[in-house]
Amino acid sequence: MKNNNVQKIIIKNLRTKCIIGVNPDERRRKQDVIINLTMWMPLSKAIKSDNIEDTVNYGTVNKKVKVFAENSRFRLIEALAGGIAGICMEEKNLRKLKVRVEKPHALSSAESAGVEIVRCRN
């Protein structure tokens, strides 16, 4: 990103439940997922105006992502993360996005398993 006036908005540890997984028992009940979003965009206008229209309304993004995840039935967290990225990239002025989706207790020997994807707008 060439513009030095790009900052980031973060949504940390959004917790929700959804159908996710490839095993038959994972397809029957919703499981916990943790979603983290980092959204890079120019914020200088919002800093000066103090107007929500000049930034990303993270409350709206949070709700859209949560509803999307809760109603999804993906087998792979990669697919869930890709869908979430698509929703977030609809936001105007968004230059770069990092989506991290973790599935707690997916592995008996680890706290969680997850995927992180990055999308950039030219």
C-alpha cells in the first residue's frame, strides 16, 4: 500500500457458532468458531469529521459476519473465511483485509486450528 495514511480497524475474537467440519458428527451440531478481522483503510477523513459515514461501521460488519457464519454450513474453515472475506470486501474504501477463523478444540492436542487469509484491493 503506497498511501501512508492507511490505518486499520480491528474486530477481535468474534465468537459465534456454526455448522463446520467434514465428519458426520460435526454436521449435526453447531460448533464454536472465533473470527478476527483486520481492515486497512484510510481513516484520516473520519478522524477529522468524526462521522461514521467516513469509516467502516464495525458494528454493521460484525453483525453481517456473525449472521453469515451462523447460517453457513461449510465443511472447511477455509471456505468460511473466504465467504467472510467476500462480505468484508464489499465495504467502500477498504484497501486490505485479514480474516482469521479458528475452530477451538478441533484438535485434542491444540487450543484451536484455523486459517488466515489476506485480500488486497488494487
